[in-house]
Amino acid sequence: MSVIYDRVALIGLGLIASSMFWAMKRAGVADEVTGYAKSQETRETARRIGLCDRVCDTAQQAVEGADLVVLCVPVGVMGAVAAEIAPALKPGCTVTDVGSVKRDVIANVSPHLPEGVHFVPGHPLAGTEHSGPESGFAELFENRWCLLVPPEGTDREAVARLRRLWEALGSNVDEMEAEHHDLVLAVTSHAPHLIAYTMVGVADDLGRVTDSEVIQYSAAGFRDFTRIASSNPVMWRDICIANRAALSDVMERYIAEMGELAQALRRGDGDHLLEIFARAKTARDRYIDGILDSSE
Amino acid sequence: MSVIYDRVALIGLGLIASSMFWAMKRAGVADEVTGYAKSQETRETARRIGLCDRVCDTAQQAVEGADLVVLCVPVGVMGAVAAEIAPALKPGCTVTDVGSVKRDVIANVSPHLPEGVHFVPGHPLAGTEHSGPESGFAELFENRWCLLVPPEGTDREAVARLRRLWEALGSNVDEMEAEHHDLVLAVTSHAPHLIAYTMVGVADDLGRVTDSEVIQYSAAGFRDFTRIASSNPVMWRDICIANRAALSDVMERYIAEMGELAQALRRGDGDHLLEIFARAKTARDRYIDGILDSSE
């Protein structure tokens, strides 16, 4: 594969950035990849394991001369990092990010970027339960979606080039508007995390009473259901706060539907329950198995 | 292994009963196992595949002379089946069941059983997404919990004998009170099913608007989370109605906790979210990983 960007800068060196580095090197799509992390310990680890061609001690050094800058920091600090690197950005370069929320990131990053720099926000739908510079691997993005969310008026050539990069890393790429992205992610990812935290909290209340029988007797389903409750609480606080408008709407819908179920239970209305269950089974079998059949 | 019951009758021939048959035969703990299913098609399938030593055309024929009768029918019909077999039960035999709810089953079954018959309600915590007489396999109960819920005053020898049977099938056996069982199962199994149905319903509402992008872009987590929404809606209606007292209490707790999260989101209260997330992560890591480390 031929080079897509001569120089790429990775700002933040966690799971996503380290996986991007190994994947870009394997694909041969970037000549030099620089990296920066706020923590000295992370920078030292990166140097030790050969993560990035050059690890820099400031974010500005890392982005100097870069054709592509990838913000791989928590969504809560994207704006501050953009302000920090802005003076050092090469004219005409592309800035992207990998945050799980897009409206909030766009609102916080865009104002800092100089005229002539192309901002193409992105979100690779990939992850594991691990984090940090040593958790990355080149295959993370294979057959995963990467969503690009360019604001109206973004340079089309800049978008097309970033798309080629993600495709070279093995991803399927699609474009959508930021507001739509945030709603879809609230339903498929952010709300499930909130629900998993809720389930563990309720089980824990009961567990204290019952010497953890709740967990002891729980079928594998409950364990799987709540696995994501072991995710990094700080990262998820930031994501939830950044997407709070869409997410609180989705949560209100869940609460309303669960309230309907609880009421049907109280009045012993089996017909109503059956109607809801049958509709959900049909929807899941149709949508999900259809997708799985065609893609896996 | 030596014989524990000379004759066992399985009433209802789905996943649990067929797995019990193969497991009992493998362990050599029952001399003759009879079986009955309401549907003629199921009885014919059972005869064709050699499920049960003798398949009977009525439930009364199946239980005649049996030392152990296992009710493997949906929880909604346990009472009617108990009434049907009662006149044919051998004096001194043990009747058990495999229903997912215990208070409701005990209330519906006990009144029909004659004096001198021992009723020891049970619940093997095992299952797959498959059902029917051809879905059973001898290993289903290995390393799974089986909960026995004998009402106060139950003959201890009858309980001990049934425990030996489940242990011979590979299960870990524990005893608890019916009310406690129903609350624990509401938290670990029944409420998760209701939540999965809710999640699919909300996603479906959105999916119709967005050409099923919700599912297309959903990470594996959402798919796993909602897999149980493909379970049999009729069986789950019956379970939820039978356990509606405990289950509606648990649902109200979920709704209250989710409401608290939604309010914290609306006011942008990241500290409160972090507190809830961190507590849940600690609880899950402590309880679940502790259990997994020690048992798997």
C-alpha cells in the first residue's frame, strides 16, 4: 500500500492511538508517526516498546510538520488540547479525533483551529476492556465501523483522504451528521453502559444483604450483561457528560418503557407483556440476525 | 454410581427434561425413566430419538409407580398438571419441578398433592437459547447451581435424596426460601430479560427512523446485551407474571436509579455520575471477578 500521509501525529497514547500506530505501520500508509502523551510514564513506556517513530515531550513538537493530527485524548480535554497545539499546526493539515461523542467535541475543538486547517471529526467503533499504551494491536479496527462526522463545508478531499486511511486500517467507513451520531451512540453504547452500572448497583444493594448470593447464583447472562460496568469510570463520566442531551433523552425513553412494563406486571396483564416481548423478539431477530448473517 | 430412584417420571419433554434424561442415564442413577408431553408430535419425536425408556400417552400413566416425578412444564400450567397427576401418584413418592419461579409454583401445586407425597420444589440454573425435546444434552447441568426450595416441614430424607440426584448430574446444590429465591432470580435473570426487551424496543423505534443504522453500528456489546430478547416470549410472559410481585419491586428500583442518573445528566453533575460508576465498578470487580476466579 502507498503512503497516505507523510507524517502523522498521535496526541494521547492509549488503546486507540497505539493500535492506530501498529496498524499504520503494518499497512505502510504513514512515513513517520510522532506521538505525545501528557504523562511522562506513558512517554517512557512508549519509547521502551517502540510505540511511535518519535515520542515528543510536548504536544506542539509532536504536531509540527504533521499532515494528519489525531486527537486520542478523553473527550473532556479535547478543547484544551486543541488550544495547545493550534499555534504549531502545519497550514493545510487535517485534524481528526477518535472521541465517542461528536457534537461536544466539535463545539470545543473547532473554535481553536486556524483558518486553512481541515477538521474531520471521527469515531472508530472499536475497543477492548484494556487501556494504555501497551494495550494496542494492529488488528483492532479490522471489520469495525469508523464513522466520520465532517461539519458542513468541510473540504471533501480532506475527508476522502482520511477515509482512505481508515479503510487501510481495515475499517468500514461511513459518514453522518454529528447530532445523528450522538443519538445512535447513546442508544447502542452510552445507555447500555448506564444500565449496566444501574444493574450492578441494585445487585450490590441486594448482595450486601445476602452475602453476594446474587452474583454467586447469577447465570452467565448477568455477568456478561454487566461486564461493561468494569469500564473506566472517569472516561465514561466524560462521555456521558459530553453527550448528556441525547443520552438523557434516551434514558427517559427507557424509563418510560420500563415503567410501562412494571405497571403491566402489577396489574398481571400478561397479554400486554406478551405483545411487548413478541415485538422485541421479532425486531431483534430481523435486524440483528439479518446483519450478523450478512456480515459475519 | 448407584441407583438413586428406581423410577423417574418426566412430565414435559423440553430442554430441561431431555437433558435430565441423558444425564441420569449417563450417571446410572435411575433404572427406568418414563416421559410424557402434551403434544403428540413431541411424544413421537421422543420415541424416535430414544428420549425416555418409555413415552406414555397420558401424564397419569407416566407417573404410575414413579419414585420421583419431575414437573418440566411452563410455570403457568404447573397447578393444572399437578391436579391431573395427583390421583395416580405413588404414596411416599417425591414430586419436584424445574420452574424459574418458586412462590407461585408452590402455591399452585401444593394444594393438589395427596398427604404422604413429598413436594421438593427445585430450579436448575441452566439453559440455552434452544428448546424442545431434541435440544437436550447430558452436560447441561455440569457446574451449574440447582436451588432446592423445600417448604418448612418437608421430609429431610426426601430433600437429601433429590440433592444427591442433582449432584450426580453435575450440579452444585443449595437450599433457600422461596421468597428469597424469587427476589434473587428477579435481579439476576428476570429483570435483565425485561431490560433486554426494553432496549430492543427503543432501538427498534429509532431503527425505523434510521434504516436500522442502530443495529448496523452497534458494537458487539449491544448485540450480546440484547441476545436474551430473542428468548421465547410466551415462556417469559409466564415467568414474569408468576414472579410479578418481586419483579415489579426490582423494576421500580431500576427505574428509580435510572431516573437518578438521568437527572444527574440533565444538570451536568459529573461528580455524582463518577461516584455511581466507581461504586458499580468496585462492586462488580469485587463480587464477580472474585467468584469467577474461584470457580472457573
